[in-house]
Amino acid sequence: MLLAGAAVLFWWQPGSRQLPKPGWTGTEQAGWIAGIAGAVFGLAALVITVLDRRDARRQERAKSAPTADRDGAVRVGLVPREADYFQDREVVRQLLRAAGAGRAAARTQVLSGLGGVGKTQVAAQFTRHLDAAGELDVRVWITADTRQALLAGYAALARSLRLPGISTDTDPQAAAEQLLRWLEHTDKRWLIVLDNLDLPADMAGLWPPDNPRGRSLITTRRRDAVLTGGNRTMITVGLYSMPEAIAHLTAATGTTSPPADIEALANALGLLPLAIAQAAAYIRDRDIDCATYLALLRRHGLTRVLPPEDALPDDHRTTVAATWILSVQAADRLSPRGLARPLLNLAAMLDPNTIPTSLFTTVAVAGCLAAEHAGPPDGQAVDDALSNLHRLHLITHDRVSGSIRVHALVQHATRDQLSPDQQATTARIAADALAEIWPGINRDPAQTQLLYANTTALTTNTGDALLTPDLHPLLLRAAQSLGETSQATAAIGALERLLADCLRVLGPDHPDTLTIRHNLAWFRGEAGDPDGAADAFEQLLTDHLRTLGPDHPHTLTSRNNIAWWRGRAGDPDGAAAAFEQLLADRRRVLGHDHPHTLTSRGNLAYWRGESGDPEGAATTLERLLTDYLRVLGPDHPDTLTTRHNLARFRGEAGDPDGAVDALERLFTDYLRVLGPDHPGTLYTRYNLARWRGESGDPDGAVDALEQVLADYLRVLGPDHPDTVNARHLRTLWQHQAVAPDGALADSGQPLTDQPRRVAASDHPEPRIARRNLAYWQGQVSD
């Protein structure tokens, strides 16, 4: 229409003086009139178009333009409204304290944290505080998720400030550069908030300048080193405190749930503000209580018990799970081979508090990554992928301790993205990796506890995935390791739970079920119940004979353990006779140099010594030690045990000085091979102290026993039989070194009561303690 009007105007030019003549026809007159009308109409259309364009420019400027309030401040962008049930958090107070500390230097503060911790709300609350206090002449809020959005926001501010030469047609980069020069030199008080910075590289050349009158605040999930360069300070926005989480849940749900239920739900949601807000909305909408929601969460997973995206509270744009999916995608883009996602899948199966970094460089994990990504990645590629997950706050990668932490809800959301088959496969890979890094000899109880915690989390998160088609070796190794680090009671609990699962899934006669029963019986004895251990092995022997036959190695091992625990329960003669028969059968079935045969020779010698023949025991053990050194080597635990028993029976045979010398050398090797807290190391120290006393040095014995007792209390606890024995022996040598009356006064209660309390009254060493107690009681005419 505009073009038609312009054409008519072109025909009717001001220089034309032609007018309708009286002799024109009606058609000619009509054409002339239509031309005049078209010209008028075209002119009107042109005017309207110009006015429309001007209004459009005004509206565009209004979106980002000066909202000149009564105080004259320039405000660009919308600050998110305060979320319902917002908690006044410590990080906000931290920002305000920094703001009130004066303007001696520029303040560029980077709020960094996991998606969902509330960084945007913290920044908004801080902004509202400064605005309300009249602290700002210029305030701008920019969503900086792309460089284009950042430039557009800067350009909008430049237009709002009416900087010279800036218009809607100005290139955004040029406008941004002019704005940054103005910000650097102005005496106006300004605050720039850059919300949701996705890529730190987008800030190249666009960081707010150093001006004592200005502040800038940036929120991001990233924690790259560039974010702390220059005059920038990073502040980590963490989770709710427990009181904050409880206050939010209580207010948002209007619940009458018991405080314990509210706290349990807060813990289950990992104190994550976004998860708590969305869970509260779900609870409120469905009119349920916290306990019901927690049960649904455990049964169905995170994604099934959050409100749909069209019903999110507080203007949330995404659900918790969707928030992290975006972060995982970003981490994968940063990793050239897309390794971030499979590594996070593995981490999602394990203990959220501490995962050893070494797990991710195992052969098991390398094989998994190679299958998915056409060839095994090198260590640097894996480290880069972990670093990228760390940069996106999906994990915390602590290089100093060599460990990784993952928020429990990040794990939950990650597992929810996997199918049951994918979860089972990932669980097996994680189990293979844990088994691979588990040390053959548990020198460090703390490391064992760390690996056990990861194993427990793995089984909890993956159900029966590690029980079918067979029991994964990791589960048995984990329970066994507790006992090997002197945690017999904990080992019993773990094995009882594992036995219940195997009976349910594999059945009573499955080899793995029988193996668990074997280990459970053994650690019952180690925990101070030798009679119960012997009875359990008797029952196991019956099943081994039925399912495996009399000559199977497992059947022979059951006979070995029955004999051992009968001896420990107070029948050394019966134990020696049983080992003599077993030795003959093991030689026939396994051969003379088989380790099990050597074990039977050592056990036979031990119980002959306990039966009253220490000289014969020492002679047999000397020959056995030669064979152990030849077959298994000097550092094998069985070789060290043989040396220990040989030293003991030399002392029993009348050579305490020889026992001391042998035990001193043995203690050095135990420290080197097994570490200071291994039960064998501690027991060697105990016997070394004993034989020092027997060799005529009661003061040295008391000093050594004081030290070993402190370690027994730390490692084993006050009620363990070895701790009780050490306390008794210390008391006896104190009596020898000082006055009989004082020693017995100190010893009366422990010496008579504690062995019974720990069900170890027939342990060989308590028998020695009671024998020595009787001697000293005789000495004081009691």
C-alpha cells in the first residue's frame, strides 16, 4: 500500500500545473479524483509507518532502559522476585559484610556452586538489599548464559545511560566497549549482576572494570581458575544448613509432621535448596506428609516425585534432574571424547562422601570406556573429564587427598537416567574397579573403611545386581577385610546380611553361600566365641560332606577350623589329635608342599605346644619354617606366623632371651610387611613385652605393655580379648616391678570379670593370665 501511494505522489508533482479541463470526460475526471485520493492515502500511510517505527524503538529501549525512579537511579533488567519461603542465608550476610567494608577496591565476586543451591536467589537478595538502602545509582541484571546475551545486556545498559553515539543500530561489541570505559571512570555507584554464566570464555574482554565506585556479581556453576583471576573473588554457595532446610520444609508444606520426619527428609534431599523447594511443592499439592514423601522418594526415585515443569514453584525453570542434565552435557562438550557422562555414572553408584580417584584409572574402568568410545583413554583424558565434572560442580575433585565427592541427589538423578540393565552393568564395572584397588594386605584400616563404605553404597544403590548370576567377589572381600583389620564384630554383621541375601537369591547349597557361612563362623571365633565357631563349622562340615564329598579342599578346611576352635575353646589335646588326622589326609589329597598342608603342620605343632610339649613344638616349627621360606617366601603372612609361634615356644621351652631376640626381628618385618595396626603386628608387640618380663626386665615389660595397650584400645576397643589380656599382663608385671599389694588392688576387678564379659575365658592367653594371677595371689597369702 505504501508503494502504491508513493507511485501516485510521483505522478502528481508540485511542478505540474495541469488541471482538469471542462471538456474532460467523466472517466477522465474520475481518474483524476482517484489519483488525488491515492496520494492523500499514501501520504497518511507513510506517516503512520514512521510513527510505528518510532514507537517500536521506544518499546525496545523500554525493555532495558532507564526505569528512572524517583531517586533517579538507572535500573536495567529484572531482578528475580524473592522465592517463597526464602531463607536468610549466611552467604547473603557474607556479601553484605563485604559491601559494607568500604570501597577501597573494586569488588567482583563470583558466586559458584552446584545447580540448585540457590545462587541466583542469593544474588537477587543481595541486589535488593543494596537497592533498598539507596546504595546504587546504576543497577543492571543480565542473564549471561551466552556471549551474545551478555553483549546485548551491556548494549542495553549503554543505551539506557544515553552514552554518546550509542543507538539501537550500534554494534553490541562497540556499545559494550564504550560502556566498560564509562564504568571504569564514572563516579556513579553501580552494580552489575551477570547471572548464570555458562562459559567463562564468554567473558573475554568483557569483565567489569576496576572502579572503587562499582561492584559486580557473577553467578555460575563453574569454578575455573579464570574466575578467580585479577580482582575477582570466588564465593562458594553451598547447601542449606539443617535449620534452614527444616525451616523451609516446615513453612512451605504447612506440615504437622514430627520433627524427626522433617529432618530425615531434609537429609534425604541432601539439604539442596532447589530439591527442598520442589519437594515441598509436591507435598503441598498432594496433601501428604514428609514421611509419605520420603517413602515415595526411596521407592520411585527423584524424577517421579517432583512436580511437573508446568507446576514448578517460585518461577523455577527446570526440575532438579533437568538442571544437572544440562551440566552433564556441558561437561561432555568440554571432554573431547565425551568421557564425563560414563565417569559420573560410575560415581553415582558409590559413596557420595569419598570415592578414591584411583578407581577411575583402573583396568576395569578403562575397559568400559574403551568399549563405549572406540579405544581405551589415557590417564590424562580421564583426569580431564573428572576436572570438567569438577568445573561444573557435579563432583568435587580433591587432588590433595586423591578423592572425589558427589552430592547424593546428583547421584540419584544420574542413576534415574539409566535403565535397569545399564545400572546393573555399571554396578559390575564399579565392583570390578573397587576389587582391583583393594590391597592384598590391609595395612591401613582407614583405607579399608573407605573402600567398605563405597561397597556398601554400591550394594544399596543397585539391589541384587552383584548377587547374580554369582556373588561378586568384592562383597566377600569387603566383609573379610573388616575382620582382617580387627573389626570382627563388624565383619559378623556384614556377613550375616550377605548370607541372608545369598540364601534368598542363590539358595542354601550354592558355593558362595557356603563360603559366606565359613567366613561367618571364623569371625565368630575371632570375636571371642570359640565354642560358637566350632559348632558353626560342625554344621558346615555336614553340608560340605553332602555337597562336595570328604576330600574336597573346602571339606578339609572345615575340619581344620573345627579342630582349631575346639582347641581355642579349651581342648588342646583334642585339637592336636584332630590336626594329626587332618595332616595325613591333606598330604594324601593335596601333597606335601601345598599351603594347606603346611598350615596343618603348623597347627599341629602349635597345639602340641599348648598341650605341654613346647620343646617338640619348637623343633617341628623350625623344620616347617624352612619349608615356608622355600615355598611361600619370607614375607608371606603364614611365614611370619610360623616365626612368631617358634619364638613363643622357644620361650616356653626355657629360652626367654632367645624369644625376645626373635620377636624383635619379627616385629621389624611385621611393620614393614603388614603395617603398625595389623593384628599380627600388635600381637607380636604384646608377646615381645611378655618375654621381656620373663627374661628379667619387668620395667621394660610394663613400658612396652602400656604402649601396646593404648594401641589395642584404639584399634580393637576395651572389650576385645587381646585388649583384656594386655591389661592383665601389664598388671602382673607392674606387681613384679613394684609392690604386690598395690598391683593386686589395681587388678582385682579386671582380672576376674572382663574375660567372662567378653566370652573369652578359655582363650589361651587369659588362661596364662589366670595362672599368673594365682601365683601372685599366693605370694601375698591370699
